[in-house]
Amino acid sequence: MSATKIDSEIAKYFMGKTIDTYEDVQSLGIETLRNLYVSAGLAIRRKTQANRIDQLKEIIRAWGQNPEEILTKDALLRGNITETQEVYQNHQLSLLADQLKQLIKSEVSVQ
């Protein structure tokens, strides 16, 4: 929160802390506070491997490949496997990372 340009009292308010200026901050109005929150780019989300998978997908798309096609082909080749969500996400992460490595190697060898 301190990296944003939001006043420290407003930041504390957003975090649910009790502050001396609670009434002053609240008097700004809900829309003003929402706009401040959105403009600061704040969000509450868990950092999961799924986010890394999404990031790798975006990078692979930027290199001109379709990551969904890669994952679909792999799923068809692997067949009906029962595994935990974590194992499945690790496999996807590994598969996409390998694909990105291949794309980079092919780009470097062309030059």
C-alpha cells in the first residue's frame, strides 16, 4: 500500500485498521474511496501457481503460439489420470515452461 500514492490514513482505512481520522476518511464518500482504490491498482488475490500458468500462457501467446492447444494435446495424450490439483498445475507449469524454452531456443538459433 505504501508504494501507491494513497494517503497513509486512507490506506489504513482500506486495511480495516482503526484510525483517528476514520470519520474524515469515511466522509469522502463511497464512490470517491472506490475510485481511489481502483486507481491505485489495488487488489486482493492469492498468489497461486494458476497465476504463473496464466502468465506463461500470455508469454507463449505473445510468441505466436496457442497455449490452450498445447495443453489440450497433452491432456489427450495423457489420457484419464487422477491427480491432485497441485500436481496437475505443476504439470501444466512444466509443460508450458518447456514450450517457452523451445520457442526461445528456436528464435536464438534462427539469428
